[in-house]
Amino acid sequence: DFASPRAVLTGHDYEITCAAICAELGLVISGSKEGPCLIHSMNGELLRTLEGPERLQGPESCLRPKLIQASREGHCVIYYENGLFCVFSVNGRLQAMMETDDKIR
């Protein structure tokens, strides 16, 4: 038997750089090289776009997500390439952000 994908997630225009699965909430959160982070259901339905603070700083300062982690409580933490941490709700609202000079892996 050949394995087949359970769902195909669409919506990114560039390569995926990070992803997280929250099985408790049935969500897949992914970030791409030059674009926003997206929240999909496990079925592949696009639910939300997480608009980071790059919209506040102008289009020339596009944020590149490097790490994503989701909690069963419905919070999503994203670490961007420029040293910015952002916390989003699963509804797509930016709840907090913090800058750091440390390199996070």
C-alpha cells in the first residue's frame, strides 16, 4: 500500500520555512519565506492569516518566520528572522510582541 496525503494545504506563495501541528485543536500553522503565517484545519481548509507587525512597519520590512509553536490553549508563538517574537490567538489577533538580540534555534 502507498501512503496518501490526508490533506493538501494551500495558500503560500513561497517555500515553507516552519510549521507546527496542534492536534488538540485540529490546526496546522505554517510560515513561508516571504509571506505571512497561515492557519489551516487538519482537513486542509485555510482558516486564518496571521498578519505580523510588518504591516505596521511598511512593506519593505517583511518578516520571515523561522520558528512556530502552538499551544492547546489556542496561542501561537512565532519567532521571526529579525529577532521578533509574536504571540497570536488562533483567531488571528496579535496579542503581544517582543524583540530580542539573542539567536534562537
